[in-house]
Amino acid sequence: MHHRRSLCFTAAIVAAILVMPLALSAQSGHNLERPEHWKVRYEGADEAAERNFVVMRPGWHVYAGPGGLLWDPGRYASGNYAVKSTIYLFPEGDPERSGSTRVDSPFGLFLGGRDLEGEAPTFVTFQIDNSGRFRIARHTGDEVQDVVPWTGNDAVAVLADPATSPAENVLEIDVRGGQTIFYIAGESVAELPSEDLGLDGAIGLRAGEGLSLHITEIAIGPNRRDE
């Protein structure tokens, strides 16, 4: 039953994107418009870069463009908390109709964001890629330190070959006292000391270059059940 619901939701997202030029005049409010208050930091700090992203209920859609961080400054957390995000990676195709121009870039979440608009932002990324790998890294300015290097894991969903529909991945992070647990599709893939990460701060999306992504949620809440 869960698989059937997932297929129906995916079909609904695809349908919404394909009819978007017609739907623009019918939608009201902020749907299909750039989300208010959101910030973007492009890789390389290229101020001339631009990436189209819009509210597309449920969630947001980020179209192909330069890689970078996207976040709502009001979305932050400290202490003990959990984050969950469901992200759909779209196959290559017409970027104006939500096709990715490449599918080999990494994508995922960032946490603990501080000074994100400054010269030396700090944050931690939890990313996956379409080759079935995940990585956890600490970023300080232009320096990147692997906490968990790129590691293959069967929990990462990848696009079918040939791909006709998006791949769905659910990423979760549970900051629970002295330990932080990282999950993909409900499966624990890493457990790390919280003090080594520094996860108090802004939370948002890391979208790799050329990817078309639909993000249904970036939910911040209480810790997962005890496990």
C-alpha cells in the first residue's frame, strides 16, 4: 500500500509540473512563485548566477541551475531535534519542464548553518548522489572536511535506467544528546558524536548543479522514537 501511495504522489507531482504553464493563471497565493524570505548562496559566490525555484505544494521545486544552498532563515534549530526531508530527483530532460540537465551532482540537506551570507559560512551537509552513495561533511568557508566520506549504501534510491519518473529519497537526522544519527529511507547509515558536528543553526537544502528536485518537506521536530 505504501508503494502504491508513493507512485500516486509521484504521478501527481509529474502531472503538476507538466501542466504548469497552464496552471500559472489558475493558481492563487504563493504557489508556483518564488518562496518569500528564502536565501540562496551559489557555489563560488557567483552573484550573477540564478536558479529558478518555486513553491509547489506540497513543498518546493528547484529547477536545474548552478549548485548551492537554499534556505529559509526562519528554519533553524538547536539542542536536541530531528529533521526529515523527502526529495525527488528528476531524470534528464527539458529543464523548463523539470528535467535535470545532469544527474551526477550530489544533493541533500545542510544543518548547523552559521554566517551563511558571510565570507566564511559554516555548515554540515548530509548528501546523496545518483550512484547510490552518501556523504557527511563539515564546511568552513571554502574548506571541506569529510566526516563520513562518500560511501555506497543500498538505502539510496537511484534513477532507473532508462528513467521515466523521479527517484524518491527520505533523509533524516536525529540530534539526540551526545549522538547524532543519520537515516536514509528509515535505515540508520551513520551515528556520530554531536559535539564533533556543531549542528545548532540554520537548516536547508543543498542542490547540486544541473539537478531538478522536488522537496516535499523540510520538517523540524522532536527526536525520533527511541531505538
